[in-house]
Amino acid sequence: MNILRRFYYGDIPDSGAGSNTTGSTSGHDWPLWEVFIRSKNGLDHKHAGSLHAADAQMAMENARDVYTRRMEGVSIWVVESKYITASNPEEAGELYEPAQDKVYRHPTFYQLPDEVNHM
């Protein structure tokens, strides 16, 4: 049986497949970077995807080329993945439970004027 492996942008191929043999730094050594794009001024940055790059400058250029080819964005952030700390989904109950008894923090009691956008 022949197993087909699909590679997605940012995947590190198996050894020998597509590796950079001309220099001492190959894609295997490059850190993973998370890419955030702001589509319009006034909006927040949204996670667009991930990519591997040797440094921040290369990550910025690759993010521009991959995620904003059709003028989708006005601002790009790249963050090395090792600097992102995420919550554990299995611990969500104890992490968010204290907010359940503070209903005054939820905006369900307020009427927003029509002039307020992007909220």
C-alpha cells in the first residue's frame, strides 16, 4: 500500500526531501513563526497561519509573500512560536469559572449605539 503524505506550507519535510543542502542552515533548523494580519486600519490583527523562517526579517518577508499576495492586509505581525503561551483546553473550566459569577462584566446589559462599529 502506497501512503501519500501531504505537505502544507510550514511543514518540515522528512529528511532529504526538499532540504536545503547548499548551506549549513536548513529548514529543519528554522524556528516556527506565527503570522497575524490586520485587514483594515481600526480592526484587530487576526492569526493567519504559521511558517518557518531563519529570522524575524525573513519571517516578515515570507508572511508578506504568502498571506498578503492580494493586498489583504495593512499590517503584519510575526511572533516566534516559542514566545507564545497558551492555556490548556482541558483546564478551561477552572481557568474561566471565576468569571461566571460576575455577570456585570458581560456586556449583555448595555445597548450600544449604532455608531459603534467593530465591537
